[in-house]
Amino acid sequence: MRYAKCIIISDDEGLHPVDQRIADHPDVTRELLHNVNLLADDTIVTLYELSGNRDALESILDESSKVLNYQLSGAGDEIHAYIHVDADERLVQLLTVIRTFEFIFDTPLEYTRRGGLRVTVIGDVGSFQKALPDIPDGIRLKLLKTGTYEPNTDRLFSQLTERQQEILQTAVDMGYYDVPRNATHEAIGEELDCAGGTVGGHLRKIEAKILTQIIP
């Protein structure tokens, strides 16, 4: 069993009109895509992790004719969104390729700062090359890494946003988790050009997300 880690890059139309409208809104940020499924009628269900203004997100979803149904949960500026959308030809083609070649997404899928979608696809080694000609026009794949798939702590790390990953990696590198501790929130903030309070808030969210998954 092999994996291919790559970034899905689409043109200005995005992977789906609803996804693009969310991406374009200044008050809503796409953090992670926890799941995306193509249904038998070619409609699509997604599970997003978002941050920002809940009212702004609801306006996007209420005003889009492509949205068939949605449900939101979460507290503060953290939003989890189940969204059922109408078919869009290009995303349907991409998900059909995934289904035809029996690939599996190793979720969650991560959004990059430039709007791409970083994914890990698991499947048969011979299928990856065969699938490439079927990728729809307007979508490019940037291959990052391939290898033998073995579930490990990368899954936990991948559930963090790109900013959270950067802050956690910097904290570890600077000795924040050493005993005794060798870095403060303020020192990490100076390295990352942000406030110490911002670093502390991110680290608390990171620790909560990771620890709740490893405690039985």
C-alpha cells in the first residue's frame, strides 16, 4: 500500500463555486477539510473546519443556489460545517477519478496559504500514474512525496492548521517543551512576528486538539 502526498491547485474558479466563495470572503478562513464524498446522484457532501464570522458564513451558504443543505456547530470563531452541495462538473470528475481507481484520502485535507489543497492519497502503486490523464482540465497536481503508507503521528500533526504547525514547530525548536523550559511565549512571538498572547492561545488550542485524541 502506497501513498502520494500532493497539492491540488485549481484555477480562479476553484474546486467548487461554494468553496471559492468561502475562500474569497475576508471574514471566513478555511482551516481543514475533514471529509468530501461524492454521492450516487453526483451531489457532494463536505465537512469543513473553518474559523471566523459565523454570520458571514451563513450568508454565503444561504445565498448560494448550489447549497442543498448545511449544518453548523462550534464555539467562538471555530466553526464545523457539514455542507451538501449540488454537482459541479470539475469536482465530480476529480472525485470520480478517486473512486474509479479506489483511492482513499488520508484526512484531514489541509489548505495552503496560497489556496491549494494539500492531500495524501492512499492506493495501489500502479494506479497513481494511470489516474493522471483523467485529472480534469483546470486542476493541477503538485507532487510532494511518495512512499509506503504507515499510519503514525503525521496524522495528528496534519490536523493542525498551517499556522498552528508553524507555531508548534517553532516552539519545539526553541525549547518551549524542554525541561526546564527554554523559551517563553514572548520569545516565540518575536521569532514569528506576533504577540506572545497569540502564541499562547494557539499552543493551548494545539494541546487541546492533540491531547484529547491520545487520551483513551
